Amino acid sequence: MPDTTRTARTARAKQRSITDKPAVERRATASGEILLSPAGRRLLGGVSDKGDILATASIAGLGAMKRTSELIPHCHLVPLTESRVEVVATPRGARATARAATVWATGVEMEALVGVTTALLTVWDMVKRAEKDAEGQYPVTRLVDIRVVEKRKRAG
């Protein structure tokens, strides 16, 4: 039985071995939403002073998916065979959906989740001037419902 006692002197982190796992087709889809004020939502319909918000968010999400192993310590570097991030305006703000696929020994859920959260954070960054109140706070803006929508594994 593994030692579950954690102290500053005994705490350890290691990446789980996937050496003996077979490479199979794996897919994951994640989604999430950013809630925005009416002023922030109006900016989504066009190009802000920082550029096309939805397109920039999509590109940022794609880039982040490829760097997941650099951000999350236990994630393996996964060779993505497909990656897509779609960001669309919604009545409450914007929704991001990320899809990742690989033929590898470990899944791509984290890549999809990193794509979604990075896309949504990019939207936040690009509309934040409209989201701040008089005190510089964000009373409405928040990320919600970030989750893995689907995960599939198919033997190759």
C-alpha cells in the first residue's frame, strides 16, 4: 500500500509511466463559458482595439493545447493528431469548445481543458477594459461550466 502521508520532507511528485501502455486512438472534447457584462458582450461582435477577439481566443487555445505538458507537471508530451478550438459568442458571453485527438499511450483530456481555459482567458484579457467597474473589479466576469464533455478511447 502506498504511503499517503505528506510532509514537506517526504512529498514527491513523479510522472506516471506509460511505457507498457499501447498506443491507441484517443479523443477528448472539453467546453466552458465566460460570463460577460453587456459592454463586454458588445465587443464580441467585432474587432476590439486588440484585434478579433473570438479568432485570437481560438488561436491562443490551439497554441496552449500543444504546450499542456509544460503547464501541468504530470502530463506527458502528447503528439496531437488533431486539435480544434471554437469560440462563439453566446447571450451570456462566449463559449469555447476544444477537441483533441492522438494515437498514443495516454489521453488528451488535459489538452482539451487547457485549450478551453486559455481561449476563455484570452477573451477575458481582450474585453477586460469593458468588464471593470469603477473600482477596477470584475463584478460579472467569470469562467463557468468548464468540463470534459466527451472522452473516447478506441483500440487501434
